Amino acid sequence: MLKTIALLCGIIIIILCNGGCTDPDGHVILGESEDPQPCERVIAIINGTLIDGTGADPQSLTTIVICDGLIEQVGLNSEIAVPDSAQIIDVEGKTVLPGFINAHVHSDFYKSTIRDFAMDGVTTLRDVGYFGPGSYEALFRNCDTLNTDKKNSHIVAAGPIVTTVGGYGNYEVTSIDDAARGVAELIDSGADLIKITIENNLQGRTWPMLSQAEIDTIVETAHAKGVHVSAHISRSAHLSTAVSAGVDDLAHMTINPITTDLVNLVVENDIYWVPTLELWYGVSQMYQLNWDEIAMNNLRLFNQAGGKVAIGTDFGGYFTPFDRGIPMTEVRLMAAAGMTPMQIIVAGTKNAAHVCGLEDQIGTIEEGKIADIIVLSTNPLGDLDALMDVLAVIHKGEIIYNSL
């Protein structure tokens, strides 16, 4: 009889552990599972509070299994079978998030810069305009090389900024046909996205602008090749031009008041906005302007209307100071504009991945995505300053920083 009971208990344990073994408090019991599929490298992050970047409520006592750089399993400890071969990272009492993304930078692409970003938890940078020396073909080759090193933030590069002759930007096109040719050439050379300007009044001077027909052609050409278009814009009067063309996101919150009708126009057309409040704050401090206040109020209206916001700061784009790493100035300004901590986290992860054109690969902690993950000491939903206390960074499945 005792042998029968023992056998039954063993069968029950095996059945339960096929889902995932936990103790009565929900903590993972290790060494109970075989690898579900062969992996050269398995990492399991166990017992953490998970904020997955989708906007879903946080979950306590979770496990993430990473197989050769990809997220293979994610869920409650009780649901996940941790392979025997896994390297265990126990983050009990800590909070786990997707790696952050800065979706508006102008980087010099020095290895130290992009490495510092990565070590601080910003695992992807979207460069939306390169003004440095050399050809854009060489730029794209350099980015490809830098992206092979997992210790660097991944670079999504637009290359030069498309504009009209004499316009605000540095890649001039002369006509509709030339716009189509130029955009195709940039993409074929390696551009991950196209950046255009719709700007006639900035930096103390006026600028000629691309025509509506040229902008339409640029967007059509890029979209036909599966590439997003980001539009620099600073004046609310030009929003209808951008929306009519079907751009994918707006670079900079406008610095003159926006009407409800224009807010709704952007929201209804599902266009993302990258506000760069840190830029406007720095410029306003430097020149005694109120552009930061106007931009924050415009963001408040856009957010209240259900608009989709992605974090980007304009790092390297002007002479004002910018945060390197987690963009806490931008985060605090977004909070002051009425965004909740969860909305800000989604803006820095899921939504920022979307404007990079990488929403199927990064931005959320979901099965099948690249393992870009950060571990924080405490939960940022209670205090956004927790974003500054990054204890570990996993980038493309590799542990590149660990102070746990």
C-alpha cells in the first residue's frame, strides 16, 4: 500500500512539474525540467515582478526563459518549466521590464556612447538624422558593424534628412521624381527608416519646404519598400500636411498651441508622436522661451485623446544638455504633462519599438521576441525614479551588465 501511495505521489509530482514546479509561496523549484528544445544557451529570470511593456498589469513571481537570445517562455512561476541547463537569475523583490528605447537621437556613433546607453538600460537607439562626415553608405555599413556587438545599443538609422533644395535637412531632392529616386536609393543603401522635414520657421530663420506632392511620393515610396517615415515638425499648421501624406510618426511635439481638431486628426489616423520634451525644455531654458510649456500642454491634449506616444529626446541634436541612458528628464516632463507611469513605460518600450519598425522583434516581453530585458531594484509604477536604478541588462539574449 505504501509503495502504491509513493508511486502515485511521484506521478502527481511529475505531472505538476511538467507545467512548472513551485513551492507553496510560488517560488520556482529548480532542477525539475528538461529543455523543451535544444538550446546552446538558456537563461531563466525567476521570481520577478514583470511589467511586460504591453500596458498589462504587473505580475508577481514570474519566470522568463531565454533560449539562444529569444524569449521562449514567459509567465507565472507555476506555469513555466525551467530547464535544468538554464543559467538562473533570481530577481525576487525586483522588477523586470523590456529594454528601453530612445526613438529620437542624433548619435555620433562612437562606441563609448552607444555602449553607455546599453549598460544603462537603453538597448535600442533610433537615429533620425546624421550630419557627420563621410557618405551615408559608409554610415549604414558602420551601423551594421556596431550592431554585431551585443554590448552596444542597437542602432536604427535613417541616415541623412530628406528636404527640398535649401530646406531644413541635408539630403535635398528637387522634384517628385527625384524624391522617389532619392528615397529608394537611401533604403537600398541600408536606411532603416526615412526622415523628412516639414519645417519653414526654426532656428531664427525661414526655410523652403517640400511640397505636398513630394511628401506624398516620399511616403508612398518608403511604404512600398516596407519602411517607416518620420516627419520633423514644429508648427501645428503643418500637421494636416503630414497626416495627409500618411507619415508614421511625428518627430517633436509642436511648439505653438494645437487645436482639438488637429489632435483628433492625428489620433484618428493612428500616427505616433515622439515629443522630445527634453529638447524643448533645454531650448526654453537657454533662450528664455515657453516652448516647453506649450509642448507639454499639447502632449497633455494628445494623450488625453488616446494618442500613441513614443519616447525620444533629440539626444545630440542641439547644444543643450541631454540625458545619456534612461531619459529621466523626458520621463519627468511626460509625467508633468499628465502621462501615467504605465503610459510612460509603454512609450519607452512597445510604442518606441513600433516607430523603429521593430514591434515584432522588441519592445515587449513576449514569447518569440528578442530578449532585451532590464531589471530594476523597485517598481517604477510606484516611483518613476526607480528607472534610474538598473541592476541588470540583457541585450539580444546576452547579459551585458549585472550588479544583482
